[in-house]
Amino acid sequence: MSYTALYRKFRPSEFSDVKGQDHIVTTLKNQINADRIGHAYLFCGTRGTGKTTVAKIFAKAVNCEHPVDGNPCGECASCRAIAAGTSMNVIEIDAASNNGVDNIREIRDEVAYSPTEGKYKVYIIDEVHMLSIGAFNALLKTLEEPPSYVIFILATTEAHKIPITILSRCQRYDFRRITVETIADRLRELTEKEQVEVEDKALTYIAKAADGSMRDALSLLDQCIAFYLGEKLTYEHVLDVLGAVDTDEFSKLLREVLDGDVTQVILHLENMIMQGRDLTQLVNDFTWYLRNLLLLKSSDNMEDVLDVSAENLEQLKEEAAMVRDDTLMRYIRIFSELQNQIKYAGSKRVMLEVALIKLCRPQMEQDQLSVLERVRRLEKQLASGVVVRQQDTGGYIPEGNFDYQNPVNVAAPGGIDPDGTAGNTDPAKLQQAAPEDLQKIVGMWRTILAQTSGRFRVVLASAVPKFNTEKEDGTLYIVFSDFLGETYVNDPKKAEVLEQIIAAKTGRQVKVKMILQADEHVVNTRLSKVQVEEALENLVHADIEIEDD
């Protein structure tokens, strides 16, 4: 005897066997019990949710000689004939291949003849949205006023393609996607009947991969069992057969993306490809993984929605705390766009690599979220005390040459130590700063500011560097605009720290004097600083517009 696929072998034969469609089953059973049977039904829903199966059970029930609570008995001659596909009272039509006007005219001619046995003649038209406009028009009159013994059941996955004139003549029933729990329970029940040993985690993943379709789930299970015939079906086995990736791999990938490590990300992708992972499935699963992280960050009560184990939930919570909401939204947007593109792409790997690089390098994009991410990374680098490389010339390092992507914390001879303290620059060997030197120092003020730390750095951030236009004495004035800087005005140690930082960066001797804005009239100074918008444009390579309050 030839092998029968699981989805055919275990197709429900009565309403109680139908899973996940209780709202439809109950309504149809009540109609049968009350003898309030309609003449035209429209079954809508995604593939594999039970539309054709329910239509056949309904056809058996209305013709059953001994129905039990709206269910067919399965024992009478009519039930056996319908189950075997030999009944003349149940006609199944595939509208995809019989979509012409002539095919519908044949149906119109046939309905004139009453059933040879049983009460009703049932026409099940599958994929009815494939009918031509002419065929729909030919069906209208018959669908509206059929003989009392005729029932039409139209099934479709795309109800929006059906003319409104047809929809208005039918009772519409929308079949829902079946939940993961319902599918997993059904798979567990069937594997016990088939005497197949399988892990619950494996069944759960198959149920998720089925995307609400019981038929797809049974087909995937059949495939996995055949590959590991005679063995216990494990979670790892299912991943291998389906070309899927474990959540641990997504966790590692996300952490590498957050670190901005492009090399490691690409190597990780290479490893998954060599393991035979399907790229389209990888994109879908990683998008779902990012969605789970975003839900966790959005609410404290998402455990039931996520449908993950306690172990994976703790891991998700840990990673959710590592990434910002807007960053996750940017990641999801990039991968959602990739989902639509990769289906028809000739070079799926290349497109996936580009998407991953975009995650690591927000400067590749110009949208608002990417700019925010770039500014945030720069702020983090500055907060960590990054410094530019000291060149052998001992001269100035233009801001445009500062490597913001790969900053280096080194203390050049006579420079600044990694802890933020001044080095051993010998002032006696330095030349006095000229006015043009002061101008350059002011231009690289943000770089100098990054070498300070603590409260001193915070206060300096709101201060303005200036120099005297009358006296060319090499003095740099740090003007504080509020009372916070008052404690540093007469602090020679802090002024010395700044002098040593500037000397290390420029190779010029500069005298630093700190004053309050109220005392600025004492010295004739000229403002010469880099504007905020100009600095941001240099950093993020995008136009920045700052609006006045």
C-alpha cells in the first residue's frame, strides 16, 4: 500500500476534529440542527486553515441520514460515498483551471437536475477568485436563486478579488490563522498516533514556521520525520531540515551588530550559509526576533504575546536593555524592506550582507533615525575620552582628519594619558602660540574638550574659548556664562591641565585664563568658535538645521 501524506491521512472527518475554527464550526452545526441551511456560503482565509475540509464535512452533514449534533455519522451510504469521492451529490470544481463562461454554464445546466440520493446537491468551487468576469456574471442569477436542493460553497484565499455582487449573495465566513499552541497540540497528538518520538521544542518551531496553516505544519512535520526516519526528532534536526537558525545565533549576531563589528558579522553570516541555512527564512526569523525585542521594550506585560520559553525570555530581556527603541525600529525597517526584495533577488547573499552593513554603519543612510544613531555613537565615543592620533610633526591635526569610527586612546610623547591627565610636555621646549595658532585651537575645541573628564568637562562644555585682539600674548580666555564656572576661575591647577592638553595637541605654549562673562569687559576679547551646526555637519556628514526656540 502506498504511503499517504500526513495532511491527507489525518484530514478531519467531522466538525469536532477541526482545530482553531470554533466560531465557524459552531455556526454551521447550529444551522444544521435548526434546519436553517443557506444556499450560498463564502469561505475566506489563508491557505491550510480548513476551508475545503469544512466544506466537505458540511456537505456530508447536510446529506447524512443519521446526523449527530450537527456532525455526519460517517457510517451511512451517503457519508461513505462522499468520503470516498464517489458521490454524485458533491461536485468539487477547481476555478483556477475551470474559470471560463462555458464552465459556469455547464453548472447552470446541471443544477436543474435534483440529487439522485440525499437531500442536497453541493457545489464546492475552490479558488473562486480565479473566475473571469464573464464567469462571475454567468453565475450571478443561479447563485441568487438556486433550486432548493442546491448549495454553493465558494472557497478563496483572496476575497478582495471577488465582485461585490457575488459577496452580497453569500454568507461569508473568515477562517482565522491557527495559533501556534493549537497547531503544536495537534502535531503532538498525531506523532503519538504515528509512534514518532519528538521534542516539544521541535513541534513548537514547526508550528511557528507553518505561519497559521495546519496543512503546512503537517507537511513540514512529514518532511522532518522522513529525513530522520527511525530517530528521535529534535529541535536541531528541525532546524537542519528547514534551513533555519537557532535564536542563540540571532543573539550573537545582534551583539556583533551593536558593536559595529562588520568583519565579525560577515564571518558569522558566512558560517550560517555554509551550514545550509536558507537566507529568506533567516531574514524572516531575524525580523521576528527584532520584533520580540521591541515588544519587550514597549511593555512590561508581553510575556504571553511573545510565546517563548523562560530561558529565552531572560535572554531577550537582557538584550532588550542593550539597545534603544529607535535603533530597533531602524533595524526592523531595514529588514522589512529586505523581506520584500529578497524573494525575487538573484543575489540574496549580497543583499543580506548590505543590510547587515547598514545596521552596523548608520552613516550609510540619511534618514532621521540613522542620523540620531550616528550622533549618539559620536557622543558615546567622546564620553569615553577618545583622542586623535598625534602626528610626528607636532603640528595641528585638522578636525576633518579625525577618525571618529576608529578612535585611538594613546598618549603620544608629551601628550595626554588615557586616564585624562596631562603628560610630560616640557613647556620650555615649546614655541609661544601666535594669534593664528589660537584661532586653530578654538577650531579644535571639541577635540580638546574630549580630553577632560568629570564635572570639569561638563562645565567646560558650556564655556566659550576667546582670545585678545589687542595683545598678542598667546593667552586663551575661557569665558564661563554661569555660576558653575566660578569655582574654576581661580583654580590654577585646572588651567594648567588645559595648557598641557593644548600643548600636547598643538605643540605650542598657550597660557589659559578662566574668567566669568560678567568680567569679560576687563579684556578685549573676540569670539572665535565653531558653531554647533557646523560641527555636527562635519561629524555626521549631513545637513543639520537648528531651529530657534
